[in-house]
Amino acid sequence: ADIAANQGTAKRLEVVVDYSDAAKNAMPKTGPDWVRDRDALRSMLATDVDVVSLEVPTPSPTFQVKLPRKARSKGLAVFVYANYVAPSGWPVVALTPFKHPTLQLQAAKIAVQDP
């Protein structure tokens, strides 16, 4: 995370792996929506979703996130939710098209690259 991201405070990110079309279609469109609905969605979707929660300090070095073992073979979609940047929150970041995505948390956006 860049020093300017989230006014220099730690950021909470959640990586969500969906294992069914129902889970994929139920995912919210923004970080605040995810935070508001997370518990209900996890209860409703049960084993159709895995969540990896992260607290990212500012600034932070690059680090890897280990996803659940079944994510690689059974995951249909991978999303990242961040609840920062603006009061309205940040749109969900779809990581499914990327093989080894790198996220750069910045003051006004979240940049994704695939090295």
C-alpha cells in the first residue's frame, strides 16, 4: 500500500473465492456493501464461498496471500473488497482473469497488474 492510501492508516481487505454461480451472482458491488452483508452472505452461501481477511498497513511491502487449497481447482471467481478510498467505498475488484495478480493500494484507486 502506498503511504497516501486511506490517509496513511491500515486497510482491511477481504479476498472472496466463490465456488458456485449462486455465490458469484450474490456478491455485492462495493466494499461497504460487502461489509454490511458479509455475515448474511457467508451464512447463506456456506461452503460456496471462502473469505481471507487481511489488514494491510501503510506503507506495506509486497506480500503473498495464500488462498484456500480448493480455490485453485474449484474456484469460479475471486474478488477483493476494500472498504476505503471514498465514503461510498471502492468497487469490487475482480481477480478471476488474472493468474498472479499484484494489487497496489493507492490514494485514489486500487491498481491490479499481472506480472
